[in-house]
Amino acid sequence: QVQLVESGGGLVQPGGSLRLSCAASGSIRSIYTMGWYRQAPGQQRELVATITTDSSTTYADSVKGRFTISRDNAKKTVYLQMNSLKSEDTADYYCKMTIRSSDYVVAGVWGQGTQVTVSS
């Protein structure tokens, strides 16, 4: 089975930085769009950023200019560099990849989530 494993979350002060990583493993043929989502306490999950196979990116308005999404296809990994962090960035962050598996099935696959807390 395909699995996404996230890392890099933690506690950081306002204005600080964190870099999240999400690595895919399993029976993978191709990885298409990769993305990051977040869910704050009591809130719905929202899209943070996406990156396509052509490295075209999109960002939520709330993170533009502060966050950068990137991918390393050889490592089957997507990253989220988060700078100038604010308290409102506090959330559980989830990666998602659209993956074609070895049996040619295309599906969206989610990571388990990693917690980011921005607090002084």
C-alpha cells in the first residue's frame, strides 16, 4: 500500500520558521499533484498550497509570501517551508498526493498529520 509519512512539525515562536516534509512510499508508479492542508482546532480542513508535476504552485491568500511548497521527485517528497509564522498558523498539517499505484489506480493519498504550534 501507498503511505505518506510527515515530519518537521513542532513548537515555534511567532516570526519563526519550520520546514515540513512528506515522503511517499509503497507501490507507486507516478505522483501527480502534491499539496498541503491544515486544520486548526474547531475548524474545517483548508488548502494551504499545491504543486503540480510542472512545478506550478498555488497558495492560500493567508500564506502567500510566507510559505513555499516544493517537491523532490527522486525522493518522492513534498516540502512546505514556513517563514514568518503567526499564531493563526497553528494547526495540524496534512500532506496529500495524487498517486498512480502499481495497479494503475489513481487516488488521493493523505499523510497522518503533523502538529504545528506557533506560540510565545
